[in-house]
Amino acid sequence: MDAKTPVFPSPYDVKPPKGAEDWEGIYPYYLKFQPSRRPIEDRKFWFCDSQHWPMPFRPFDCIMVDFAAKCLGQYNTRHLLVPPANGVDYRILNGYVYFSPIAVEPSEIEARVPQFLERAGHYFGNWNDLLANWKKKVLGAIDELEAISFKELPDVVDIEWVKSGKGLDDTYDLFGAYDDAIRLCYKIWQYHFEFLNLGYAAYLDFFGFVKGQFPSIPDQAIAKMVQGVDSELFRPDDELKKLSKLAIELGVADALKTGSVDEALAAVAKLPNGAKWIAAWDGAKHPWFNFSSGNGFYSTDKYWIDHLDIPLSYIRDYVSRLESGDDIMRPTARLIAERDRITAEYREMMDEEAKAVFDQKLGLSRVVFPYVEDHNFYIEHWAIGVFWRKMRQLSALLAKLGFWREDDGMFFLTRNEVRDVLWDYSAAWGVGAELRGTDYWPGEVARRRAIVDALAAQPPLPALNNPPEVITEPFTIMLWGITSEAVKRWTGADDGDGGLQGMAGSPGIVEGVARVLRSPDQLSELKKGEILVTPVTAPSWAPVFGKIAAAVTDIGGMMSHAAIVCREYGLPAVTGTGNASSKIKTGMRLRVDGNTGSVHILG
Amino acid sequence: MSAAPSLYTLPFGDISSADHARVGGKCASLGEMTQAGVAVPPGFAVTTDAYQAMLDHHGLRAEIERHLASIGSDDIDAIDRAAQAIRVRIRSHRMPDEVESAIRGAYAAMGEGMPVAVRSSATAEDMPDASFAGQQDTYLWVIGADDVVEKVRDCWASLFTTRAVAYREKNRIAHIDVLMSVGVQKMVNARAAGVAMTLEPTTGDRTRIVIDASWGLGETVVSGLVTPDNFTVEKVLEAIVARKISDKHVELVGDAALGSAVEREVDAARRSTPCLSDAEVLEVARLAKRLERQNKCPQDVEWAIDADLPEGRNLLALQSRPETVWSRKPKEKPAAYATGLMSIVGTLNNPIASRK
């Protein structure tokens, strides 16, 4: 490659799509590539994190990447002093986020080692106790979030407040509620990374050891050795399966089959065993329906608990499969037996010394790895789901007051602009004057909405500027699966014979018809036996995995959700193809080879 | 159905570990496989006692020693002359009656007119089977007791091919100590056949099973007459990780009328079609894996898919022997494995995906 021509364009040379020319104005200054910093920013390699953020940000939604990137970094940089790695710097370009890892100066790495040993050593040494405490902290934060409510300001301050000499008004609590919600979201993101990097590091160490023993071992085989079978991430889907079985057992399945959620539940309630089923349904809701149909990172994510039609439609699907004789339950006993078999067979091929090291590293990986899977339910689904619900309530309240026309208008403001609106509201209320924002925001929100829509029309670039010779940054590799090979795949052409190359996510070879889905709203289009092709999947898509023949994603590595679930279901998966969802069209016949990570378009 | 075991013949199912010295490596392995429930074409071993009875009956020992007494290991012409003379002597004698009737009885028990393969199974323990194998004969598609008896004798004679004699001379192995057993095995009507190694032969990678397969009998694969289809299977996950489909221009198939296996051109359409389905590849891999586990070391397995047997029961093991190249190499080991937290530090400093 020619050193003068960057492999990927400079962020400063990338044009916005039509209709989004003013995109920069909708995001905070620190998120953008500032022209004056061009010489500095162009020296860095930036990769797009479309794994977590496949769609352009609405301005408010930047809160998630702000908190995620900062909190990821703080644990490497300030808590644990991970010897070679600080955090990942981040910028937004044309609505998508690009990351650039910050390495530690080579001369400083050595000095960080003793501190890392002490700090990380404490976590590894007390993992289960610290994790039990973590769960308590997270549940506490969720309770606090749940307790937050946003109410319209009253005409007059309550007489009791006057008589008790409280000396404060309702705007004080309004600000308190908003600030608390943001603060709790921030807290949750800090907790999110408390264990995560360590969990990945221990896993990567085990992974490296096994690769050293068996250079040709498929990544997925190593993943299978540590993967949890009873992860809480599978619980929501398992709950739906149980409810589906129960519906048949109690004879209420037919009543569930038609109508809206309310109609179906009312029909069930009339049946002799109806109350029993409804009690089970209500019991499953908390907490397991705190489950996003996306990944938790967008205000547009739909949560089961707020959209009961989503879990109900899955139940209907499961019921019909049960009725046609399918076994829908996850074969957990078989999965455990398979995991043990795989582990034992590789172990058997090692010498005695290696076996002892293997046992030690596997032991640690199995202790720490459940967190890597389980945290996702507690943070992204449950806690963040409650946060979004509260924010939607506030947005709807402000819409009612006339700040914007649609209920979701607030998400086109940054989180600090929302504070301005709350001030506008509070000041006008206190002064007894009119709101000013009602004249400004409806038009501005509409303008910004059009910009975000225009940004969405143009997919992101995989990366910006020249990649380094070799990617050595551990977290880039662990969390995003971005390796030197991956970068080569992005830059190289396809293999020429209608094929796409990705990661071998889950073994098996299958041929079938493609169904390309770009959003969870399209999930109902999937037909049994089709091959799911999509930019990225989310845990709540689990119910569709019982229906599909294979999965192909644009983004993600061995530990991506699609790979994990496909291994669970014994389906082939090819992840991280880069562009399968745009190259493949619904209806095309595909051959998916999950052993080699290739996808061929047959016609 | 099989005949009762006797001094001279032993059905595969009756070969016990105590008999291994009497039946040679190949038949011992068939016996073990049969007893372990691995599908093996049925048959029997003609024991070394039969060979020795033959030598004794005609005073052949002394004759052999006389022929070989004066030759040097470098004089290939002399070896050739002596070897040929011994072979002629062995072939020209009738078997002792009790030996011949035991063979005829055991063959009859397989079913009259059953096509069989007659293979030699040598016993010399100090001869690495891998390098010695292939120096004795195999006769395919033999039909009728007369022919079977004749081919057994031919196998005995094949102990004295020029190459075998020269090898023993060079390695100072007493010719008369090397005994010969012969396997008589139901002929497989192979739709496809080949070899499976339970390690990657070029790297010694034990996580892989490598399968060479072609149309018809596996001899074309073993002899290198065709470039076979080549499949690599991940041993633990039991998944196909690589495949190379070759132009398999010729196949060896049985011709009942001729009473022999004949080479036949493969028609254009079939040549470059994979000779195994993916399911069959995995079946073969599982068979090889099972045999490796049973024998507790990497194996080199000959197998065939029998066109006459129903699907699911048509894969047969023909032979399994220890892999000899990699199994004898000492394994390279790092000075010490990194453990504990320092290993994690090392991993972070030099993540696996960047190590090339």
C-alpha cells in the first residue's frame, strides 16, 4: 500500500450525506473532529464501532457512548492500571462513532505492572465476593432509578410545604429527578466496566494458552470451553418458553393466539386455569421482561416490559412450534455434556505439565466469564431499560407542555440542552411568564430529526486513516474483534466468486434462503428455515434463533451475541463479514460455512 | 457365520490378545476392531502355525537358509536370485492337508463363492510396520477355495520378495524368524474408500483428522494411482474445516466374472464430484477417532463404504495401525508456561491475535 494514500479516508475528507450537511451542530463540540486538530487526529487510526452503534446517534443518545467509552477507559487508566492500555478515545463522524485506542507509553508500561498486580489481583482473588456486592449495588441503583418520576409542575406549591417551612418548590425536585437519572445512568456505566475488562483479560489469557497448544484450534472451540450454559442472558427467552409450555398444559394456548395483548390476556383470564397462567406471566415480567429488542444503547430501543406485544408474539410462535411437535427448550444437559466433552478431549491431547496450566487458566476463566455474559442483562437490559423509560416519560411530559410535537422529541436534544429546557420550564413557571422553548424547539427538533434520518441513509466507513502495521491493543482485539486480519478483510476485495469472509462464529455448514433484516421491527418477517443476515443481533432476538438455519452478521467476533447463541442452538454462524447485510439481498440462496467463516451467494 | 477357531485359522472375532503373535499386526488389529464392535468385513486369519506347518512339512527351513546363507546385503543380484528361488519353492509345494482343509473350512463358513481379499500380515516385532507394510502382497476379489488356498501360499511367498529379503539383510533380521500370517477378509464392494490419519501428517497436528478418499477400492489411494479427494476434519468439534476435491480419473472395482479387481476409467461427471458426502466424511472421522482412542495412539486407518450395505451401516474399517512418523518425534515444549497474573500481564502486553 502506498504510504501517501491512506487506506481509509481522513475524517476531514469525508462528506456528509445529502440533507445532513449541518450534522455537526447537533452534537457536543468534544465529539467532533475539530478542524484545528487535524494534524493530531489524522495521525490516529479510528475504527467505527457499528457493533454497538449501528445507527446514527440522536443527540441525547450520545449519553451512552460518552459513559461507555469513559467508563471503559477509567478502569484501564485509573483503577487497574492495565500495563499497556488506557482507554479508547472516541469521536462522532456523520452520526457514527469512531474509536481510537490510547496505548501506554512503552517506557511507562513496566512501572504499571506492580500496581496492576495489586489492583487486578485483588479482584481476581476476591471475585465472587466482589461480584455479589456488585449485584447488590446494581440492584440498588435500579431501585433508585425506578423511584424517579417526572410530574408536571403544580399551579401552586402544596400548602403542607408552605406550613412546614420547607422553603423549596417543585422545580427543585424536577431538576433533582433529572440529575439523579443521569447520575444513576453514569453510575451504572461505571459498574458495567468494573469487572468486564478483567473478565476478558483472563479469558484472553486462557485463549492464548490453548492456541499455543493447538495453533489450529477453532476460536469457537475455546469459547465453548468457558461459555456458561445457564447465563442469565438466556433467562428471558427461557421464561417465554416456559410460559408457552405452561399455556398448553393449562389449556389456555388457544385464547392467547389472537387479538391485542389486553384482549388475549382477558380471554385467558376467563378460562378455568387462566388466573394461574396470568400469575406466571406476571411473575416472569419482573425482572425478565426488562429486555431490549435492541442492545440498550438507543432511546428507540423497545423493551418487552413496555411492549408486551413483543414477548406475546414470541410466545405465540413457541406455542405453534410446540403444537407441531418441536422441542423448544434449550438442551442444557446436552450443552453441558458437550462442553465437558470438548474440554476433556483437548485436555487429553496435552502433556501433564500443560494440563496443570490448562486447569488453572480454565478454572479462572470459568469463574470470571459468567460476568461477561450476565452483566449484559443487568446493565444494558434491565438498568438502562429503566433509564430509558424514565427519559421517555420526561420527553412525553415536555411534549405535552408544547416543547415538541412528538413524544420522543427530547432525544433530539443533548442531555445538557435538556437541562436548559427544564430551566426554561422552571423559570417560566416561577416567573409566571410564558415558555420560550415552545417557539424554538418544535422546529429545531424537526430539523434535527431530518438530519438524523439523512445520516442513516449512509452507512458508516469501517475505519478512518491508516491502520497500524499490526494491531496490538488488547481491548480493540478483545472487545471489538478488530485484528490485523479484520482490517485486511475490510480493505481487500471480496474473494471474487460471490463469497464473503468473516469469522467462524459457530460450526456447521448450511444452504438456504437469506432474509436480510436491518432492525428488530422486521423480526416478524423471518420464516422458518431462512438464513438470518443482519448488521448485528441482540440478545432479545433469541426466540428467532429457534427458527433460522444460520446467522450471518456484518459486525462481531467469536464472543458476539450471534456467535454465542448460534453455538447454543447448534446453528452455523459467520460473524464480522463487514458488509453481508448490504451485499446479500433477501431471497438469495446462500451457503454458510461456520467452520471456515465463509458465506457464498449461490444465486 | 464363521468356522470354529483352530490351530491354523482364527475367525477375526475369536482373536484374543494371546493370539497376536500368531496372526500378525494386521489381523490382530482386525480382531481387536471386531471385538470392540467396530464394523469390519468378516473373515479369518491363517495363523503363523499354518505357515510353520508348511515349512516343516516340506523341510523348507533348511532350504531357505541354504539359499540365503551365502548372499551379502549389497549383492542385489544374488538376493534377487535367492529370493526368486525361495518363492518358487514355496509356491510349488502343496500345503499340508490339515492346513488346507482348515482354510477351506473357514472360507466355506463365510459363504460359498464369497469374494475375498487375501492379505499378508507379518509378525516381526522389531520391524516397524510402517516401513515393512506394503512389501507383502494383497490379492483382491479372490473367489473360490482353490484360489484362496493359492493366494495364501502366494502371501507366504511374498515374505521373500527381493525387497523384503534385502531389507532384512540390511537390518540383520534373521529371515527364518519372520513369520507370516494371512488375513482372508470378505471383499468390500467399495463405492468409495481411502485412508484416514488421526493427525495432520504434514504438521503432526493432533486436533485434525485428514482423510484421503477416492472412488472404488482404496488401493488406488494407497498406491497413489489417483489424486484423492482430501478432507480435513477438526477432531474434537467433528467439523469439516478444509476440503480439496480432485480429478479422480480411475477406480478399482471388483469384477465377479473375471474374479479380480479391475481398473476402470471414471466418467467425466463423477471424476470431480466429491466421493463422500459431508455426513460420510464425518462418519469416517468418527471411526478414525474411535480407533485412535481404542488404540491409545494416533492411527492410520483404511476404510471403505460398501455399496451393498444399507446407509448408516455401510462404513467399514479395513485396517488400523499406529501412525509412526510424528508419534516417535519428541514434542517441543516451551521452557516454562506462564501462569497466574503475570501470564495475564503477558497476554495484555502481547495479545494472541497480534502474535504472528
